[in-house]
Amino acid sequence: MLKDGYSLLLPEGFTDYFDILSVDEKEKEIIIFLEEKLVLKEKEESNQIESKGFYPAVVVQDFPLRGKRLLLNIRRRRWIDKSTGAYVKRALHITADGTRLTQEFASFLKELHR
């Protein structure tokens, strides 16, 4: 299975922060399993931040593809600030507020109903 082709289906910028672990194609849906990268971006890098496992996975719905639902199973890393002991998350806006839809898909649906 070629995972790189599936990266074209992801919202813009996802591959900057997530790796595709696997893809599960079923009769009526495609599930792309994503995991947040261990590498921090330059502006986020700090000797005081380190990964301490993962939060529970979240499933987010994106644009359907060829009559199949497209689901993104996302595992976010749990980062800890060693100087304060506080857990921190990257400020990634994956879903539209109050939904389990990607921002682009939610905006599209909103426009349809205007």
C-alpha cells in the first residue's frame, strides 16, 4: 500500500505535523491513521519540551471520496514542559468548533445550507 498517495487527501499542512501510519480501506469508508510527529518545528523547539506519550485518538470526518466516507484517526502527542511540569499541546486547529469535521469540510457544508 502506498501511503504517500493518501497524503494528497489530507487537509493542507497536515503532513507538516502528522505521519500516516496506515490506511484501512473498507467497502463504505477509508480510515487514515495519523500520528503527530515527534519532531518540533524550529519556533516550537525548546530543551524544556519533551514527548510523554499520546492523548486518546480522535476520529474526524473529512470530504467523502468516491462515495466513501473519509475518516482521519488522529493521535496527538502529549508534550510536557519540564520547567513547569505542565502538559502542553500544539495549537493546531484541526476541527471546526463543536464538530468532529475538518474545518474545510465544515465550511463547505455550511455554504451548502445557506
